[in-house]
Amino acid sequence: QVQLVESGGGLVQPGGSLRLSCAASRIIFSIYDMGWYRQAPGKQRELVVSLEAGGATNYADSVKGRFTISRDNAKNMVYLQMNSLKPEDTAVYYCNARHWASDATLTTYWGKGTLVTVSS
């Protein structure tokens, strides 16, 4: 069974940094587009950043210049380095894996999330 397991969340002061990690198992990791989403209380889940298998990235405007996504295909890991954190970054952060097959079938997996709280 495919698993995505996030870690690295916690409480941080405004202006601080956190690094989230997502460990993937039982998928051919290198062919999957990976992404980080977040959901704040009372709000819809939103894309933070995606990193395609081919290397293209797409950052939400709200995190550009502050967050950086990276992946290690040898370790089946994806990371989210978050700097200059703001209270509005407070949310549950979810790891996502997505793959479009040649027949246009979409396969997607989600982790259970890790909570990031930015507060003084």
C-alpha cells in the first residue's frame, strides 16, 4: 500500500524556519509529480508548491521567495524548506504525489498531514 508520511511540523515564531519532509513508499517515486498543499482552519486546501518529475516547479504567490521545494529520488523523499514564516502560514501541510499515465489516468496519493503553527 502506498504511503506518504510527512514530518517536521511544529510551532515556530514569526520569521523563523521549518523544514518539512515527506517520505514515500511503494511507488515509483521518480515518475511522480510531488507537491505540498496546506489547509488552514476554516479554509479550503490550497496548493503551496508542486515539483514535476521533470523538474518544473509552481509556487503559490504567497510563498514565492520564502519556500523552496526539493526532492531526492534516490531516497524517495520530498522536502519543503520554509523561511521567513508568517502567522498566515499556519496550516496543516499535506504531501501529494500525482502521476498521469499515458492513457490519461490520474493516480494521486495524499499524506495525513503535519501541523505548522506560526505564532509568538
